[in-house]
Amino acid sequence: MPEYDTILSEKAIVMENILYEYGDDKILPTAEPDLNFLLEIMNQYPDLIIELSSHTDNRGNDEFNKGLSQRRAESAKQWLLQKGINQTRIKAVGNGENVPKVVDDRLANKHPEFLPGDVFSGDYINKLETEEDKELAHALNRRTEFKIIGGPKVITVKSTRLLKREATTAADKSTGAVKPRGDSIPNIHPFSTLAGKKIYKGVPILDFTVRETNFGTVTRGEKREFTYVFQNIGDTKAEIDLISACECTTTEYNAQSIPPGGKGTIKVIFDSKDKVQGETIVIDIFLKNTEPGTERPIIEKLKYKFEIK
């Protein structure tokens, strides 16, 4: 492999180490070497203008994938802006699943099961012989790229700066990022009956910002309230059937039906008039949606605790 690569205008370059948590757009520490590389070349070429784009695989809801990829591209852009790069030099684009990966010579040399020019469309992936090849193709579709859209027509970079670093494996494990399957396996909270399941296609997944809150010390007769916020990061509309808690708890929620990518809130009002000691209260959210392969409803749990004075 040559020591230096030549990058031409409009040639998309994959940043192989920019990874994210499932369904999240926050930049992980493992992405910073690649972002530092971009920072270096933008400082080296002060007239350089780039397009920074993010892509997902073709599983899940189209609208959600589009929004998620846009937020991820914007997060990478914000990282560079915070380092002093002018916002006019970066265009952030979320392509969702609309631009599948095209196999180049380098990738074909590394993975001979694919040929140069192969396009990882849904039909192509479905025809692959093994599940391992299918998962690899999905993983390669999930990528962040940059390309030159203004300024110099050609720049040169060290080839080693464009390679995936093996050290990323350990870093992913420490952060909880899903590496081989990326967005296909979410990190399910243990308060959900989906935790531990192996199939997440065709189910809603409610991702709460927090699942537990502490009202602290409450004077008997006093009321307290808290609003839990969540997003449906699954590929299926969530249907809330009922919410159950003790008589001291009243709940209000803004929607019974939450589409993929949609957000919702559940407001909890605690009335302490009949309480004589502190407790932890469990709130059960029953969905009309059922667990994969069963007729059991999906149940999500929330908790709050308090002390009485």
C-alpha cells in the first residue's frame, strides 16, 4: 500500500472509526482520532470545504434512519466547529439508508467475498449466502464519509490515517457501543421486558432519558411531579394500552401512539397524603405491542422514590 493517498474533489472517503451508540448521535471517544485527522487537513488547507455525511443500514424505519443520520452528521460537524473551524466550511448531510456502500478495490482486497462495483442494496444483501456476509454488508453501509466540495481539487494524506484501527474494538466494549452489528442490536434497559431478547425487528423500543427519579423528602400531604421523556427507537409504532401504579400516583401522557423516531412524555404526579414512610413506587407501562414470538404485552417500567417527614 502506498505511503500517501491522493484525495480528489467529490471522492467520498470513509471515516471508519466514527462510531455511535445504538440509536444515538453523540460522538464517542473512539471517533476523535478521525475527527482530529479532519481537523488537521482543514487547518492544512484553509480553503478546503467538505461535505460530512452519515449513512445507516436499510433496517428500521426510513424516516427515523434519515433523522438519525442527519443528527450524527451534525454532531461530527459541531465537534469540528468547537475546534475553531468556520461553519461555512462544513456541510452536514444525513443520507439515511438512501446511498448504499459501493465496494472499491481496497475493500474487495480486504473482503474477497465482495467484488469491486458491488452495491450493498437491500436486494444484494438479501441474496448473500451467509448471515455473516449479510451482517458485514449492513455494517459497511453504516458509515461516515467526507468529500471535498470546495477549495483545492486534490489533497494528499498518509494512507495509515484512513485505515480502521484495531484498537477501536476494546474501546467499543468499554463504551457500550455495538460494533459488528451497529444499529441492529440496541442496548435495552433492564426495566423493559424486551431486555435479553435476540429479536428486535417489528417491535417498538422506548428509550427513556431517565427511568428513575428521587423526589427527596416530602411533607405529608404535599404533591410532587416529574415528566419522563422517551423516544421510540424501534421500527414499529408503539401503542400504549394502559399505565398502572399505586393509588398515590396519577399519570398523564401526550400520545397513545408513537411512530418510529417519535418522542413522547409521561407525567407522573405523586400525592403523599396517605403516606407515613418512604417508598419506591413502580410504574408499569403496558403496550398493545407484544414481545417477539409471544402474545405477552411489552411492559416498560419507571420508578420514583421519596421520604416522608
